[in-house]
Amino acid sequence: MDILPNLQINKIHSKTEYIEECFEECKKFTYNHYENFTVGSKIIPKNIRKYFYSIYTFCRLTDDIGDEYSGNRIKKLKIWEQELDKCYKSKSTHPYFIALENTFRRFNIKKYLFKRIIIANHMDQKNQSFKTFNDLLNYCKYSANPVGRIMLKILNCSNRNNILLSDKICTALQITNFLQDIGRDIDNNRLYIPISDLKKFHVKISEIKQKKYSENFKKMMKFQITRTKKLFEEGYNLVDYVDKKFVIDLSLFTMGGLSILRKIEKNNFDTISERPTLSKLDKIYIFISVYARMKLGLSPISKKNFEYETFEK
């Protein structure tokens, strides 16, 4: 498969117009591929929205190479990294990378943050599982946290405190995605549940591969969700340190992740046989609830959403 499409942009009369068309291509890509939390992306302030699209396009295409490329993925990732290097030298010719170049120059975003996302996909080609939770956290340091740090730069609120909180939210979102995709990932011989946790709850990898749901699996998932909700709760304190106009975006992304966890709970913690997703109606409800609470002067996300509950069938 061709990861980087050959885009043809109509003749433009000025460099500024061409750059805007490059951002427009990133917008098209984002709208065609952005599965989760689309409501949030649409209300990001217009003056920075195009930069968000360029970031998403780079991240998604990097993941596509690591997950779906039919050829030599490691070789392709190295070529992709070379494209990033060219981008930082103003030598890129592809619209996606031209948009990315204008993004990192506008907000002084360091290259190592983008490189970490590529490194995470290299790790995916080598590591099929993680021994401990700390090993998983280290993976998230490369796969998820750079995105939040990049967004802090774009929002002009990057500092040590905010980075720490952002990392927790991004890690929680990443782990939520892992819990959501256990059935799908195991089909690709990948498992993002720490082996130490499987042993603690007496769950065998062979059982997961056979899609066997059990009481032990359920207990293990309860533990994963409790820990993930704590990360969300701690990281969500970031709303106290960002501009008020960005609070709704942060709340929508956080609530999106919490809603996925809620669906897992309602399905008796079984993500082996059924992958929980957010419907369009779910996303509308999330937006209305967050927006209404803000209008009423309440915290955008009720504390009960961070609480752990048990569901029995």
C-alpha cells in the first residue's frame, strides 16, 4: 500500500495560497480517518485548527506504516524518518510535510517529539508484549505523550506542570485504546496488557488468543480500568492551567476516553468478543453534557465519571 499519496494541487498564484492548500489536504485526510472524538476536533479554535490537522495527519500516517504497510515496515519507517529530517531542513515537497513544516516553525516544536512517534512504531515491530506496567508507560512516552506535548506548544501553555498532567491524559487515552482493542491486537500478535498483570490475575495469553472470556479476565480488566481512570482523574487537573477557551476541548477528549471505559464496564469488561466504540449519538451526548455543565458553572466532567463501578450480567 502507498502510505504517502501522490497529491496534485492545482496551480496556485502565491506561496501563501499553496501552503494553505497543503493544510487543506491535511484537513481532508483528518476528516476521512479520525474515528474517535470527532466532535472535539471540530470546535478547536479556527486559528489553530489547521495545525491540529497537520499533526494528526503525520501521526496517523506514521501509525499506518507501523500497523498496515504490507512491505518492510522497518525500512519504510526509516524512509519516513528521512522525510521528517528533510522537513526540518525545508526540503520537503509533499503537501503533508509542507504543512507540518509550517506548523513546527510557527510554534517552535522540537523534532524529537515527532521522532518519538516514529520510534514507537519501530518498537511495535520488535515488542509484541510488555513485561511490566512501567514498560508500558515507557512505550506511551513515545507513542502517546509527544502528541499532548505538541498540542501544549500549539496552545501556548507548555511548562513542566502542564507537561506532567498532559502526559497522564495521553497515557490514559492510549491505554484506553489498548483495552478497547485487545481482540483486534491479539489477532496481530500484539498485547498491550502487562504480562505481570496477566500473571497476577491468572490469565493466560493463549486464552486471549483463543478469545476465551473468563472471570479472571474480567477481574484483570477491572484492575486495568481502575488504574486508567486514576490517570484520567489526575491528568484532568490540567483544565485549571489552560486558557478557558481550551477547557471544552480537553474535557471532550477526556470524556471520550472515559466513555469508552464505561462501555467496557457495561459489557461486563469483555473486549475480546466485542470492540466497544462511540456512536455518533454518543459523541453528541458527550458534547451536550460537557457544554451544558460549563454553561451552568459546573465542572465540565462530573466526578462520578472517574468513579469505578462494577457491572454484573
